[in-house]
Amino acid sequence: MRLLGLDWGDKAIGVSVSDPLRLTAQGVAVIKRRGIEKDLEELRELCNHFQVERIVLGLPISMDGSRGKQVEKVEGFAALIEERLKIPVTFWDERLTTAAAERTLLKADVARRKRRQVIDKMAAVLILQGYLDRQRLDSS
């Protein structure tokens, strides 16, 4: 069974998935937000396709550790996932993941227009990879 990583945003949700051995995360999609029902249906399809047993959802905690409105929105979305999709959600501190994704894409010399198309997916990869790496460290 695999894990799904999500970078939730107001306009898009970046999606990544682990390999079956849970060593690496790969970007798989960007869900353009079209309303909660459609968002959940797209997510359900991805979870079924990849046989997902847990979702790792980036939690946008502020740099000073405070929790703002965006954290509340993400927590609400997580509650809907657990209620409707019946898949457990684990939160992962996503501080600086979007900035790290941007730096990675800049180093790879990806054009600005293309960066906008893949930044959410890349952030989802960094969220899930961070979680996978921590799980391996904690189990060794």
C-alpha cells in the first residue's frame, strides 16, 4: 500500500505518491480546485488507483510556529477526507516546501510558466519525501 502526499492550496492541490516500498515520492497530479465535492472525487479516484492507505497533508504553520486561518482550512479538509474517503490523514509541517520547490525548479532551469504548472506537485513531493525520510529515521 502506498501513501499520498498533498500540498493543499486555495486554487490547486499538489499530489504525490510513494513507491510501494515507501522509499521515494513522485509527483502525480495537480488538482485544480473546483469545489469540495469535485476535489474529493478526484482525490478518491487517485487514492483508489494507487491503493492509498494514508494521506500525508502539508500543514502551513507560520515560520514563528503560529497557526493561522490557512491551518484551519487544511484541518477542515483533512476532516472531510477522513469522513468521506475513510482514509487516515497525517499532518506534515510544510514550512518552506514551496520555497524549496521553487529553488529546485530554478536550479533545473525550468521556465517560469512551466514552474507555475508544477510547483504544487513538487511541493507535494517534498512534503511526502520528508515524511518518508522521517519514518525511516524513526524506525532505525
